[in-house]
Amino acid sequence: MNKSARLKPGERIGKIILERNIFVGDLTEAWLGSCEETGNLRFIKTPVPDSSEVTAKILKESFDGQASLYSTGILRANSIYFKDGRLFIEYPYIDTTIWTELTPEILLDFPIPTITQMSLIIDYIHLMGLVHRDIKLSNFLVNTTTKQPVVILTDLDFLCSVNSPSKAKIMGTPAHIAPEILGNYRAVAESDNYSLGISLKFAIEQIEQREAYNHKSKATLLKGINNLVLELIQQSIYRRPHYLTKALLVNGIVDKTDYSDILKRLFAMVILSKYWNSDRNNLNNSKKMAGFLRTQCKIIYLHQDFVDLLSETYEQSRVGALRIIKLLILNSDLKLTADYWHLNIDDDNLLKIYLKLEESSKRNLYGDRDKDHELI
């Protein structure tokens, strides 16, 4: 097989056997395949035959960025393969009988949970130092069979580091692309926020054009969403909100209590991802723990005695230390400014946490370190 050859059912890509083609676009094509060992279904994405080297480079950059993301709200690639000079990326299989494309109808039926989750996921990507570059409704899937709709983000083909150079001719969906990308400037968090604003604008316009839609019961909420849209689609990046989750509060889409919970979840997502990306074997060293919390997680105003006790606890029990961090998050009033976190906590809760640290640093209270994924 060479880079210009057409793929056929039955071909083996790594451990995956291709079954059928499910999509062919201008830049990439997607196949449904199955794992040779387990029979489990997988998605395979690859540049179309005879595509430029730039496409493969973009997909490789995307895969490298995805490796740092640890969130159930994102459909992250599993593996990357190279065969005869051609790149292939393997993704988990999504059951399309449960997960469906997010449509304007679903969005407006469940506006608060859908927009909140979309904003949370996008803010999380940005805080991890990445930009999606192709935000639109059709790249979100939703499961409405649960008590509250669950949203996940897919199609991370154009994922890149913040401030990466733009390639407007091949980036994203034309109607959703931010002005700075069209102008071949660098992609920033506000570029994704612009694309979300355009997506919400299109969704509301489509719904309101249909006579059967009665929006009177959601008039106040729709006003808040329209105000959010106006902020997001400003031509200048400096006039757009940097944090989508904060913009939800400012525009009355969520209240202060909900925003506090959202911020805690966002912080937990970031700190857990930073943890999995860190040198976890050395966090029992106080200096390494301080670097992890202050430099990687960007937590400011942490007392050194807290860091020392946390590293001692971590040496005894990783899960114990992570549960202390969880306790800290739950009992803090979080502030997020310029991508740095400030944890305000009252004296009573701070005392409880210090007592727990003192106790945990002396003996293993919570079990083995193999359970450290239970933070959230």
C-alpha cells in the first residue's frame, strides 16, 4: 500500500481490520474497523489519498495534543499507526444508537445542560494549552437517554497548541472560522469561543424561523444566550470572553451556585489531567510537588507547609493525597484569573484539611496507590 492507494475492506492497520468506509472529506476519510484481538469496534481516520504532507502533519499534531487530555467529555484518540508512509489514527467506537449529533432542536430543548457542558469542555481544552479550531454543533455528540443530557466533543483533527500559526485554507468549517484565523494569525482560545458563538447564533436562527417553535417560556434564557452570542462573535479577540464558563454567569445562563460547581469541576479536570501528565513517581519530593501544584497546575498562594505535608502524604498513599486535594477543591471558593487558580478556604475547613494531612502523612489511611484514578 502507498499513500495514493485506495483503502479496501479487510486491510490491516496495526491491530485493526478495516470493515467499511463511513466518511470521505476533502482532507480525511474515516473507516469503521474491528480489533483483531478482541473484535471490539474502532474508528480509523487517515488523510485521503494524494493529500498534502500538511494534512498528515496536522493530524499528527492533533494526536500529540490529545495525549495530554483526560476527560470523559472528549472523544480522544487511542493510537497512531504508520503504514507505508501513510498515517492512521484510531479512535474509540461510539454507539450511534445512544450518541447523536447535537442539533439546534436538542440544544434549545436542553439549553442549560448542553451549553454548560460545551463551555466546560472548551475551557478545559484551553486551560490545557490547546485550541480545537473546528468548534461547531455537529462536532458535539449528545446522549439524551440519561437523566440529564451528556455532551462529548469529537473530531479533534485540527487540535493544536495555543498560539499555533493558522492555516486558514485548510482549517475548520469556513462559516465558523474566526477572523484572526482567516487572516492567518495565530489560533487562540478566543478563536474557539468565536466559533461557538457562531454555532449558537445559527442554532437559534434556525429554530426561531420555524413557526412551530414556541420560545416564550424560555424568553429570559434566550435573551441571555443571545447576549452571550454577541460577546463571542466580536471581531476583536480582546472583546470576546476568555472563559466561556464565566461568560455563562455574566449573561445569566447559570447562577452563582451553579457557576461555583462548574468551576470546581473544571479545576478538578485540569488538575487530574496535569497529574496524569506529570512525573508521578517523584511527587513525594516536596520540591517536585511544589512545582507540580504551582507551575503545572498554576495554583497561587499555596503555603509551603501544606505542600510539605501533601508530599509526605503522597509518599504513604497516592490516593490519600489525591483525596486531600479533592477535599480542598470541594471546600474552596475558587477564582480563575489569567489561567491561574486561587483557592479561598475558611478557617474551619482549612483546619480539617490540615488535620487530615497530619494524620495521613503518618499512616496509610486510604489504600494502595493503584486507585488514584478515583479522585473524581
